[in-house]
Amino acid sequence: MEYVIEMLNIRKEFPGIVANDNVTLQVKKGEIHALLGENGAGKSTLMSVLFGMYQPEAGVIKVDGEEVKMTNPNVANALGIGMVHQHFKLVDVFTVTENIILGMEPTKGIYLDTKQAAKRIKALSDQYGLSVDPDALIKDISVGMQQRVEILKMLYRNADILIFDEPTAVLTPQEIDELMNIMQRLKAEGKSIVLITHKLKEIKAVADRCTVLRKGKYIDTVDVGKTPEEEMARLMVGREVNFKVYKDESKAQDVVLKISNLNVLDNRKLSAVKNLNLEVKAGEIFSIAGIDGNGQKELVEAITGLRPVTSGKIEINGHDITQLSVRKKTESGIGHIPEDRHKHGLVLDYTLGENMILQSYYQSPFSNKGLLNKEAMNAYTERLIQEFDVRSGQGAITSVRSMSGGNQQKSIIAREVDRSPSLLIASQPTRGLDVGAIEYIHKRLIEERDKGKAVLLVSFELDEILNVSDRVGVIYEGSIIDVDRTSNTDENKLGLLMAGSVKGEVRHG
């Protein structure tokens, strides 16, 4: 049997949009097959059809040559198909073990046997170098660790056909390398993998073949080894893509953000940010590099008002904002593109228009005597949709929940950048975005810098940091241990500092 999966002429529609328009995907047994396309191209939808989450309007699905009806994910699981979703399907208040066994709970007599399950999860975690604690609560672990739980969930179910939907979006460079090795090991064991990713470097590293979608249509399937990155990018976007960011030398001015001796606790009441000092100036992009879990999340939450400060001071343009509310901090000149777009960026059951005015719904022209001005809200939203190329199907009245992850991200960026705050905090701003969208967002961040705004970029992508920022600070165990001009450093040096292998030096130049 040449093809382990065949999806033939699949059509899937949503209100106002055809997500998959006569798409065909054929995956060979024992290959890593990449699925490439812009945000909203229909990749995740196609895989959700394969996994039984959506029913297609037309088309045929075959597994091992046999036609099947994927009526729900249990059918897919029974056929040996597992999926790691882009947005995690985890229960916050459950442990890692409880999440992994959900739906196939092992019992001992009439009791739930979590001990045996935890042992197997620990063994799988060790085998694949995932370092997951089976007893940890999901709400207490990082986004990167939650991603690993999703991967473990699939491995626990002994799936033979593995779908990875943007699996590296939240991982550090070292973790990405480890995941690539895991994929190669799974392939060597005869498993077939479909990898949805926007990262051409990853496709070149592990994939055998690559199918490209654009605006819901099938474009081509290419041999990865024989196809240059530039050609794959062109097939995906429909135009030439510029991988290099061109920007003038920064003209840094006055200090906008000043943090002095800041201390912040994490969810377990342990010290996450320790005596941290930081200055970000107007007219510069300052990046924070670090391995996930070294205090970046708690630092951003403390600045934006989402987490209390134990001690220390946060100043914006010389004003102490340490103890102000979230709204007061926003009004003092802070814009925030959060790491977790669903938790802190959007209200998923609101419309796109309602989400676009979350920071300003109580102000003119959106509010008049306590009543929302829908006309002003919708006109504002339609302008941002055009300007930031947010693909939403039904414009301002679209339910945000129905939009692709990348377009959800673009809507947050549109809202925060358009407010043009003194300090724009961008935490993993290009997570899950395609090369065309990344190119655009980098351009917008540089435009904000060139307008004399301060930009604080928190990213796990070292090439993004080196490409976009003017200065970079490395965070390690809750403190900034090194600050330097980006032009003076490289990926290797940053990697060593992030791992705590070499001692850094704070330079304020």
C-alpha cells in the first residue's frame, strides 16, 4: 500500500468562507509529510476533517486504502490517528496524567488507576526526553510544557498516523531540535507524520514531501530535498517573500520603560522574577531572549498588571505605575500582544468588532452615555481588517472563535499597534504565523520603533530576535544576565547565555 492516508477532493465550508476547496492530500507510509500554507489557507481545517472534528461537504477519505467515514475523533483514534492541536485541548484544573488518560481511563476494579498510567507516562516522557511531571497541574505549567503534554497524549494512545499542528510554535530552539529528533525516531519506527508548520527551516530539516495550500485550494506537492525554501515560500504566498528585515540604525531616545529591583512570584508562590533591572528606550526594539520558564511570562504579566508585584518599581515615562490596575496601565501608554492569545488577548465568543475595541469600548466614538456605537465599532474594525489583512469571512460580525489561529493573532496585533502606545510589549507576536504574515508584523514593529515608540519583544525565536531587535537582554532564572547590541552577538552566544553556561554582562549602551 503506497498511501497510508488519502484525502481526495475534500470540500469544507463555513459561513462566508470555503476553507477547503477540492483539496487532495496523499501521505505515504513511513514518511514525514509537511502541510504548508498561509494563515487561513485551510491546513488545520483539512486535518480536523481527517481527525473527525469536522464533516466535509464533499470528498473521500481513505486509510490504508479503505474508504472511511470520520464521524468523530474516537473513530480517528480507533484507526490509529492522533493529533496535536495548535490550540491545546487540555483541562486546566486536571493533572498531566488525568489529561492524557481522559476518554480511556484505566481502572483497577471500580477505581481509577492513575498510578499505573502515571508510570507509563513517566516512561514515555523519559524515552522521548520530554521532561514532563505526570502529577503537575496543567494551569501551573508553561505553554511549552503543555505542548509536550499534547504530544505525550498522542504517544500514549499508540497512534501510527501522527498529525502535528504547529507543534514547535512555543518551543525553544533546543526543544525544537529535540522534537525534530523525536519525529525522525517515530518515522524510523514506521509511523507516518503530517506536520503543519509555517517554518520552512523545519520542513527542510525533517520532511520528505510537502503539500502547499493557498486560500483553501491545493497548489502543489513537492519533494522537499529538491525544492529551495524560496520556492516553497513563493508557492505558499503567491509572491516573492523577503526573509531579511531591512531597517535603519535605531535612534534610541529617552527611557520609556524603567524597571528597578523587580520581584514577582509565580503561580506556586515561588520566586519567578528576581531583583530584575531593565530599561527600554523610545525608538528601539529591545528583545528578551530566554528558555521558556525563566520568568519572561511573569515579567510581562507584572508590567501589564496581570500579576501582582512583590517588590520593586515599574515606571513608564517617569511615572510609577507599579500598583496601577490593568486599565490604568493601558491608559498610561502600554500596548500588549500576549503570549496566550486565547487567555489574555481575545474573548472567543465575541465578534471581531467587539474584540477590536476591548481596550477602548468605554471611550468615544465607541461609547455614548454607556451605549455601544455599533456603526463606529464596525467601521473601525473594517479599516483594521483591510490594513492588517485579517481574513475573517464575515468582517466585523465574524465570531472570533471561527477564525484561524493566525488571523486571531493578526487581529490582536492590529488592535494593539493601531493604538500606537508609548510602549508596545510583543510576547511571541509571530507564534503560528506564516512567512508572509511574519514579514508584515516585523515591518509594523519597526514602523512603531521609527515613530519613536519603545518596543519590548519577548521571543523564543533567536533568528527573529537577531533580525528585528536593536538590543537584546538574556533572562536566566528570573534575572537579566546580559544586555548587548544585537549586532555584537549571535545565536550561539545567546544560546549559551540562555542555558546559563557563560556569564553575561549588562551594557546600557
